[in-house]
Amino acid sequence: MKRMVGAALGVTVAGLLARAAWGVPAAMGGAPRGERADRVRRSPQFRDGKFRNEHRTQTMPNGDTGDLIRRYRADKDNRKPRRPIPLVTHPGDKPSQGGLFVTWYGHASALVELDGARVLFDPVWSDRVSPSARVGPRRLHPVPVSIEELPKLDAIVISHDHYDHLDLPTVRALVRTQSALFVVPLGIGAHLERWQVPADRIVELDWNESTTAGPLRLTATPAQHFSGRGFSRDGTLWASWVVAGPARRVFYSGDTGYFDGFARIGAEHGPFDVALVQIGAYDPLWPDIHMTPEQGVATHLDVHAHVLIPVHWATFTLAPHAWAEPVDRLWREAKAQDVTLVVPKPGERVDIDNPPTVDGWWQTL
């Protein structure tokens, strides 16, 4: 009898593992080959078989992984809101041919409308950020709008290939519903080609290289992070982004640690009308590759931006800190530095020329 129970349990576990692993190889993407690999190797950022940051960085310097796990397990209730996160599912205004508008969909996904064109950053519409649809960090709120409800895009810009920024089902949906270019850092085109994105819709850039999309000029600028899907690391590049139209300019930080490169970006490409800056998923064990909220404000000042909109918080639990801690700290620092801060609800369309005041909506959750 025990053998029968054990066998049945083994079959059940194997079935669960098989279900969790469904689609994982495809989601891990592809490796650069041929001319793409040659271009990767020619990059000044690629040395000794990997892409490198400008400064020496470590993901877990002198870190105690056991301590990190213990902190993840402790105080779980504070790492998610106690009530539903308010969403704006009907932004109201139709897409404009003028002005500058930002719609944050949660985490790092944001739509920027400027000078009559539209750029979608790091779109992730899946329920989990993982190679599997059945395991991994899960959404704390629904996506405010469906892929089909997005307006016509001029470019889809990716900062790096981590699962919470580059998502296979979302990419496939955007291939089906949009005709926009995918503008990505070096090497990421291999993932997109494996996912059947047409080659003529893929533009790969090294740091300080640019391309055009409609009236916009998109420039990949340095960031301080890392990359990798599955078991490989740093085979593709990561980047921050400058989007310049005839009249307006936007900076998007992507995932990054704080470093002196932001001051150079500000000097070379600024000033900016708005900066979308990563503020969440930080921890003392990885200070080099994610910013604290205070460093997010410093980045905003370095690039000479007028309005600061925080991203990379609220949607997925990716660090041991409390759910609302990043934006609470950001608000304090923004007030101390006299920075114009906007904290939209997911799905809220912000007019950068008439930025709303911060109302602390997250503090009621």
C-alpha cells in the first residue's frame, strides 16, 4: 500500500513539475549567433565573454543568501497591499497629436506619448514574471488595459532581458496587434527572433547608438545592471533610454544602480521634460544594480528632468522591503529636494504639462 501511495505521489509531483515547466525553454529565449554574435563581441561593453558595467559591480557583495531568504519569509503581510490597488481602466482622453503624456501600467511598463508619437517601455502583461506561467512572482493587481486596447505604437523599447521587463506572451501579442519596431539593447534580438518577431521589426543598439521611429530619436544610454534568462548571465546588454522628439525629451532609467553615468546623460541629452526612474526592488545585498528611492531622486536631478515618475514598484514582490516603502521614501526625498513628483495609479494618464499633485493614494491600502 505504501508503495502504491508513494508511486501515486511521485506521479502527481512529476505532473506538477511538468506543468510548471511547460513553455519554459521557449521563454528562456535564444543566444546570439552569426552576425549578431559578431556584433556583440565588437561592443566596447563586451569583455572576456560577457557584457560589463562601466564600474566593477557585484550582485551579492559579501552577501548572506540565508539572511535574504529569512527576510523574505518574515513580515510577509507588509510586502503586499491589504486592499485592492486602485486602477484607472479608462484614461478618458483620446491619444493626442501634441503634448506629452505618460501612462504607467504597473511595475516598469509605461506608455509615453510625445510629439504625436507613442513609445511603450518594458511591456509585461503576464500574470507572473517567470519562465513558467505557474510559478514565480505573481501580480498584485490586474493590468489596467488589455493589449488590444493600446493605441497604435511607434516603438516598443526594452531595457534588458529579465523576465519582469521582457515577457514572451506579451511580445507575441504585440507582434499580432501592432506593427511597431522593437528597439532593444545588443543581443536581445536573439530572444525576439526565437519568438518569431520579424527581423525587419528588430533594432538592436549598443550604448550611445540611436535609431528613429516616426518623429522620434531613440538612444540607448548606459545603465548599471546585469542580464540573463535561465542559467546564462550577461550575454545581452542592458540600457537606459533617451527618447527625443522635435520638442520634448523623456528619460527612462530601466533597472540600474546609481552611478556617475547619469550626470553624463544629463549633460549630453538633457534637460528632460520627464524622467521615469526605477525606485523599487532594492536591498542592502545588491546595492550596485538597483537604486534606492533616494538614489532615484538623485538620478532625476543628475539628468536634469522636470517631472519625476517612479516605476518598478507596486506590481510584483521582488525584494524583502515593504510594498509601499519605496514610494513613501521617494515622496519624502522629493519634498526635501524640491522635486516635482507624480505618483499615478496604474492606468492613469498623466499630462506632464499639468502634473497632478501627489495625493498619497497608496497609503490607504
